[in-house]
Amino acid sequence: MSTPEIDSIAFPNSPIEFVISGPLGGRDRILARSQAAGLDLIGLAARAGEDSHVKKPGGGPISVMLGPTRQLNSVTSFPMPDLHAQVDTRGATFTFAWKGYASSPGVDKVEEAFNASLSELHRAIRDNNAREAEWVLSPVIYCCTQANERGLRMRRVMWATLALYSAATLAAILIEVS
């Protein structure tokens, strides 16, 4: 029995680089992605899909300030059926991976939004309905954008605070010396 082909849905105008992987015909595949998604992001989605022990992304203020300039995050869904349920009846998780700064609470909000949209997203991807997938995925992308903006704002504030303290320390030393 042949199953209809499901193409990966590409989103050309996403403000966030992202990848969604999930079960298709018994194996994990890239199901949807932003057009700019890099191979490192695809690798993270693949790794998160096969390894349930991948460290939860996100971080505190120090990691936002001194961490990598390309922060990659991922969340996994609750078990869902394969897009070709007649091929594989086991439940499997979907993974949403994205590039952007996110604290642990920000990652939790993205995970919550992803899981809330999952059944409709599953249907849209199965039906190759890019317009519906875009509509269903937009709240998740919005959560990513918000988390990234908060992270960038925190990064700028921390660097400004560090510069202010450095200037005050230098001024105090110069006053003491003179």
C-alpha cells in the first residue's frame, strides 16, 4: 500500500529560524521549517527527537550575557500519531527547534504554545496545507519572538550595567590616585 507523499513546508517570511521534526512513515523527518533554518538547527531537532536526555535549553542572566551568540533551543511535544498512522501506529513526539535567546520560562511558554497547537498543526502538515500550518504556528513563532526580545533586552541592560560599574570603578580609582 502506497502512502501519499508529504513535503516539508517552508516558511519564507518567518522572523525566527525554526525547524519542526516529527514522525513520518515510521521515521523522524523535517516536516516544516523557516527558509533560513541552518543545518545546526536541523541537527538539534534530530538530536532532540532521538535523545530524551537533551539538556533543556534556556538560561539565566549570565548565560544570556556571556553565552553563545547563536542560541539554539528545542522543545518536544506529547506523543502524537505518525502522519501516516497506517504505516506506524506507535505514538511519537514532534520537536520544535528555533534560534533565539530564551530564558527557561520563555522556553516553557514556547513549549506550551507548541503543544496547544499540535493537533491542528499535525492535521495541516498531513494535508500539506501551508496556509493553515502558518496560521496555527504563528502563536508559537510569536512566543519565540517575545522570548528573544526579552533576552536581547536583558543582554543590553546587563552590558550597560557592567559598563556603568566599570566607569564608576575607574573614576573612583582615578580620584583616589590624584
